[in-house]
Amino acid sequence: MRHYFNAEQIRAAEAPLLAGLPDGALMRRAAGGLATAVGAELRRRTGGVAGRTVCAVVGSGDNGGDALWAVTLLRRRGAAASAVLLNPDHTHAGALTAFRAAGGRVVDTVPVGTDLVVDGVVGISGKGPLRQAAAQVFAAVDAAGIPVVAVDIPSGIDVQTGALTGPAVTAALTVTFGGLKPVHALADCGRVQLVDIGLDLADTDLVGLDAADVKARWPVPAPHDDKYTQGVVGILAGSATYPGAAILCTGAAVAATSGMVRYAGAAATEVLSHWPEVVAAPSAAEAGRVQAWCVGPGLGTGDAALADLTFALGTDLPVIVDADGLTVLAAHPHLVSGRTAPTVLTPHAGEYERFGLGAVAGDRVVAACRLAESLGATVLLKGNVTVIADPGAQTGLTYLNPAGGSWAATAGSGDVLSGVIGALLAAGLPAGEAAAMAAFVHARAASASASDPGPTPVPTSASAILSHIRSAIAHL
């Protein structure tokens, strides 16, 4: 499991090392790791380090010192090294002295023909977009197509929220020290490489799952399990107008579980034509015993949808509410008041606003936590980076799941995600964990569908994502 650390946590962990090590030792330790990473990037792109050209864009903080020390080490390995000093009077003195002694050149602009730029403008304490001088430097770097390695974070991006409020660095690689920061999941940092500099960091409540985590937690049938003991999920989705939502949601539940899927609703004929293994009924009350409900995709927002949502939330079973179900719930939030069984809500930004808490705005983690606390439910806030927040009374964990692309941003994709979450809830997983694991597998399936041409290449669709759910689980 990946843990994400804020600036205060990193600074607190650095303090005993700074007190116990010789002056500058921790910076040189970080710079050594940075130089190794930059050298590897140079070799990957150009075939070597000797004879190549690197330029550091240097600010006044420790990141500027890291960048200067790193290009100094590369200069000693045969690279030509230059540096643009954005604030010469506040440049790290020891690093600048070593840089000049190694033959590095101080320049006003990034030289033509530079192979790679190191962004050492600001670090994890920086706030706001790039200032004018730095913005002009990196606009020219972008125009020239020179790759950038960022030190700790791409300068100009908020370290805690990943928000962009103006010009910022576009990094091909970000090298960070000690621990990952929220920005590394919440924003485009290119590839992220973590360098261990010896920090003693406690686990945090802002986390991300890796494939190994999901594989270890995914429900697998035990020798004495049967179709009932593995989790029976009930699907309340679809309508005469939107039968496809029922097909996608139910199919995803089938793909995600080895137990049983029950469908109740107006699209039973269409669902059974695609998934004959599903047990169908005309209404929720007639569906039979289930261990979790999935409510909302394509359900409509009328009286019938309200009745289905009221039925599901009135049980003591886990419930996942999506799509039309969220619209209905926003008008009737009392349906989740005092609910003790796990409840998962999966809004996108527009659906989020219907709950009256304002816009998602720049801080997606705070927004997801705000809705989770307000309703006492687990919230999966959709986006290129999915944020899953548990209310504080539960585990207190918040999960970040970067999609790595926008392949899941297609009609019906959310219906697929809902079915997977429903299956995991029925298998007994905690709400936050079920939502985070489902988001991870869903993103993997979306990526796989985009790279699978099939017999006739077509743009990624929800049906294509659904077709890759089972293989995404199998290849964790």
C-alpha cells in the first residue's frame, strides 16, 4: 500500500536527521539519488551521460540546492552542465560553489541543444503558480521540446491538492524524496520515482492500493464455498428507457463475483438475454435474499426509482448508490440518515453539487471527505484521479486511485464500476476498501480495453471495459 505524506509530515521526519547529520549531508544524499535518476533518464533518452547537456533551473530553496548538486555530480561524470538562477542572491551557496568548481556555467536562459532540464524552482513548501521569470523559462523549454525532471514536485502544482492555478512545469519524470506526496497521485507528474533518504515515516490515512494489495484482498472461493456464501448481489438498475445500464451493471457484477447476481427491474428480459446466469425478478421485494444492493444506473428519477432506493436503503445490507440513484438521494438525503450498514455513493462532480455542499473545486480530497462526513457514507468521487473517502466513524482511510488516462470517461463506464463495487460489498469487504479495489480494477480494465484492438478497432466503450473486468482481476 502506498502512503502519501504532507509537507509537515516530511519536514518533521527530516528534523532529527538534519540535527544528527553533518551540515548539508541530507541534501547531498538527496542530490545523489536525484543525479542517479537524471543520469538514468539521460541514458534512456540519449544513450549516455558523458557529452550530454543538462541545465538546472534553480530557485532559492533546498530544491534549488538539490538540483545544483545533482547537475554538479553529472558534470563530474562528463556531462555539460549549466544553471539558470532565478534568485541569484538566495541560491544555495555551498551547492553553487561546488557547481562552479566542477565547471558548471551560470546562464540566463536554457541553452539551445540542452538534452534535459532539472526543475529545482520550488519544493513541497511552495505555493501558487510559477512566477513570471520561471514561467518564461519553462514556456521556452516546452516550446523546444526539452524533457524535464522535476525535483520533489513539478513547480507550480499544489503539493497537497494537485491543483493548477496558473503556469506550472510539465515533467516527464518527478524524483521525490523520503515519501510520496498527494500531488504525485492527484496531478500529472510524469513518471514518479521515490528516493529513500532515510526518513522514519509513520503510516498515513491517505493511501493508494497497488496490484498486490488488490490481489491479496480480492475474494477467492474457499474449498467449501458455494454460490450463496460467496456473496449474492442484487441489482436495481435500468428501465424501459435505459435497459443498457442494467445490462452493463449486472454484467460487471457477474464478472466480478463467483457467487450469484440477482436482478430486479423493468429490463429483466434484456439482462437475461446477455447474462442467462442471472436470477431475475420483477421487483426488489421479489428478488430473494441478497447480501448487498446496487441501486441507480439507468433507473430514472421518478416514483419507481424512489421506491427502489427507499427499499434498498431501508435494509440493513450494504448499498452502493450511483447515477440516477444519486439524483434521487440528493432530493431525499434523509434516506441515509442514521444508516449503520455500509453505504457507498459514487458521484461525479456534477452529481456531487446536487447535495448542496458547493462545487468540488480544487481540493478533491477535502470535497470527498466533506460529503462522506455530511451523509455518513463512503464517497467515491469520480475523476481522472478517483478519491474514496470513508466517514471518520469507519476506518478513516482516504484512497487515491489515479486512472493513468481518460479511457474510463465514456458513457456507461460508471454502470460497470457500480456492479463491481456491489459484488465486493456482497462478498463482505468494507465499503472503502470495496470501492477502492473496484476503482483499481475498473481503471485497469479501461486501460486494457484501449490497448486491445480486437477484430475491429473501435474507441473504448463501456462494453469493452466490461469485457476486460475478469482479465483485469486475473492479472493483478
